[in-house]
Amino acid sequence: MSKRTCNSQPCRKTGFPPPCCYQKNMRVLIHLPNSKGWAHLVADTIPNLHAFAERIGVNKCWYSNKRNKRTGKSKNQPHYDLRGEQIQIAINAGAELVDQRVVRQFLKDTYDK
């Protein structure tokens, strides 16, 4: 979500910059909360993921890219853990609400190359 020169005003309803200020082909997904209330926010690139999270006010400490306990290698599952109202804020800011299976497949297709 690299910043572009944009003279547009933030949306009056959400307060977020308009989409024209960010990459048009960026894809951000979030799945429905699990039984414990947690959801994962993912994006097509790690910089886009961090930029989107910063834009909606999510602390970087909620970022995770888990490692395999046996090998120590990254599982290539970069995501932010969100809960409660953060989920709705992400959706209002443009994250696409999808099923958990879609997020898993998206991570596999995007990062396991």
C-alpha cells in the first residue's frame, strides 16, 4: 500500500484516505473470527500488510509469521491477529471478509513459491 501523491480528502464516514492514495491492485483479506474471537488479517505483500495495519491503528506487536518448531524455518504465513472491533475497522477500511479456507489458500498461493 505505497503512498501516492493524492489531493483527495479522507472519507468523512471512515476517516481513511480514499483508495486512490494506495496501490489499486493491493489485496487485503480477513476471515470470520474463530470460536475464540480471533481473526487473521493478510495481504498480498508484507509491506502492504504492515501499511494497512498501521493505517487502521493495529500495533505491530500483533504481527506474526510463525516458524516451524522443528526446522526453525518460516511457515510463510505473515498475518496480524485481530479481535473485536478491530475486525470491523479492517473491513470498513477495505479488507475483504472471506472464509478461513480462503485465507489459508491465499497465503499458500502468495507466499509458498
